[in-house]
Amino acid sequence: MTDQEGGDTAMSHPMTMRNLLSLSNFRFLKTATNGLITFIFSAIISATAMAETGGIDSLRTIDLSVQPPAEAMKKVHESDTTFNRDFVEQPPLIPHDIRGYTVNKDVNTCLQCHSWKNASKWGATRISVTHFYDRDGKQRADVAPNRYFCLQCHVVQTDTAPLQKNNFEPVDSLK
């Protein structure tokens, strides 16, 4: 840059250092802005995808958006005797079909036969005395609320292949 008498100035030469810097700043800002917009857009897409999956990759091999046909109902293994248990505190398996039973906060169909009052009448197993103790250890006159929903612990035995291979052995005292 020189004096005002017609010499070189920043205004007379468009490609001076100042103009180059301002031009490169403009290009940098444009690139940075485009990069930032791309980053924000991809973050929004990723957040949406994570919200749908909870951020967890699935181990499923099927597409959950497609409704496959229902499998046939498994045959219930009916028995007049109780099933052996595999560990000491295992809840007994249910030796009969329970399809159509209602167990909710208002009705428990299981208690029609398995309550202490009705068990001998129906030849059914009475519910355990442990079912009359609430979570605080207080004995109640009726089935404790935390033991009222039988199907949380007791399941029907079906004739089907295991879902997962395992080599579990029952404890020796139960063999």
C-alpha cells in the first residue's frame, strides 16, 4: 500500500493480501457452515433413529415391522401328578391347560380350585402358606397381593423343544 497519489492501494487491486484473506475467510465460513449444517442434519437423523431403537443394536434377525403368521399353539403336557422340580425354590409347573383362565386384580380363576377352602373339594394342590405372607413378612388372612398373580411364577408345561440348548442338571437332593 502506498500514498493517495495514485499508487497501489487495497482498493485499486482486488487481489491484495487483505482481499485474499477476506475471500479465504468467506470460503472457510461457507465450508464451515455447510459442514455444520450437514453435521446438525445427520445428528437429527441419528437421534431419530436412536429414539426408535433406544440406542441399542438389535440381535434379532427378523424385521419387526412385518407381522409373521402366529405359530400353532403348543400342546399342553397334561398330568395327574406334579412335575419334578429342578431346584429347591422352583415354583411348581402347572400340570393342566389354563387357556381361558382369568387372573387380574379383580378375579383369579386359579383360586377357585387351589385355595385352601376349595382344594380338597377339587382334588387340587393347595397354595403354599408362603403365599399368605406379604412383602413385609406379615401373615395375612388371604393371599398376599405380591403372590396373587399366579402366572408371574407358575407356568404350564408344554411338549415342545427347548428355545435354547442347555446342560442344566438339577441339584443332587432333588434327583
